[in-house]
Amino acid sequence: MKFFIDTANLDQIKEAASLGIIDGVTTNPSLIAKEGITGAENIRRHYEAICALVNGDVSAEVIATDFENMVREGEELSAIHPNIVVKVPITRDGLKALSYFAKRGIRTNCTLVFSAGQALLAAKAGATYVSPFIGRLDDISQEGLDLIRSIRSIYDNFVFGTKILAASIRSPLHIVECARIGVDVVTCPLSSLLSLLQHPLTDIGLEKFLSDHRKSQQAAAAMST
Ligand code: E4P
């Protein structure tokens, strides 16, 4: 399973890359806005900077909602760097755009997916990735992980090549369950990835190892004086 980092923050991307566990980046218009980046040229440069930091796919989302402008924006985004994946929402025009891009070899990430039916359509249209949002379903008291299980079994039934990119991750459990289900990629903030590191027995064990080491060093030093 690959790990993508879900942010447009260059420091976080740099930090995640230095851990050696990051395979790509996902962004969305909210994450770009959070960094205070405005204007087409600045946004283009920001994507270039992200691509220079990570050797892997970088999702960049179109803003347009009509087919013609989605295509224009998507072609501009994909020309920025070979690792750019054009992110397209699952709408009627989005579906047309996904299929247009697929025919031209432009890789896509179909976003804002909240049902198995939407994921089925995205795969039929030739999306490279499909992004089901787990946390936002949990937020409205629906089981986000059930959607992931459904999409996995549908894609396996028909051997669709579309990769499942589990998004909107809220907890370490989401990540581990996604790995058990067999998604292709999980995208989440650095803090969620780092939460996988935590276990109280690791902290207690490390403290004990270090204190035993310290005591034996002190005993050896006392004997030699
Ligand atoms: C995925 O591509 C989205 O950018 C992201 O995972 C959404 O997460 P959120 O629901 O925490 O905003």
C-alpha cells in the first residue's frame, strides 16, 4: 500500500519525504487556499515546488465545473510536470472529462466519491485513481470503511485498473483497516501518519532499556573508582 500526504504545505511535504515513507501528494483547492496561494501562476509554481520535493504522483485539482474548462485546466495542470495527476470531481461533466483525459493518456484522480455507484462510474470512465472520502461519511454517521470494502469488491469483480486512493482519513484505525481491505493508496496529513508510530508499551519499553543501561554504566563506573 502506498502512502500519499494530503497537504499543500511544503514544510510538511519535506518532513514527510525525509521519513522515507511517502509515495506521493494529494492537494485540493481548500488545501491550496490554506497556504495562502492565489493566482494561476503562483499556484502553478507551487505545484512545481511540490513535484521537486517528492518522487511520486501529485494530485492537482481543476476548479472549473464545466467540461470544456475542466479539460483546459486539466491539460494545463498535467503540462506542469509528468507526475501531476489531474483531480476531477465526480459530476456529469467530470465523468466526460475523466474519459477525455483517459483517451489522451492524462492520468486522473476522481474526487469527492461517497458511493459505490460513483466509484463504478469513475472506473468505467477510465480514472487512474478514485478517492472515496471515509471521514466525511463517518462525520454524517455513515460507515466510511464500508464504502471502501464495497469499492474493493466491485473493482476486484471486474478487474478494473482504477486504483483506490482512500481519502479523508481521521484516525490510525482508518489507515490500518484500509491496509487490511487492500486499498492501493491512503492519503492523510503527516500527523495521522505519525500517529501510527505511537504505542505506550514502546515508550515504557524504551524508558526501561535506557534506565537499565544507565544503571549498569553507573555501577561499572563506581566499581572502577
Ligand atoms: C483527498 O484527496 C482530500 O483532499 C482529503 O483527503 C479530504 O480530507 P478532509 O475530509 O479531511 O478534508
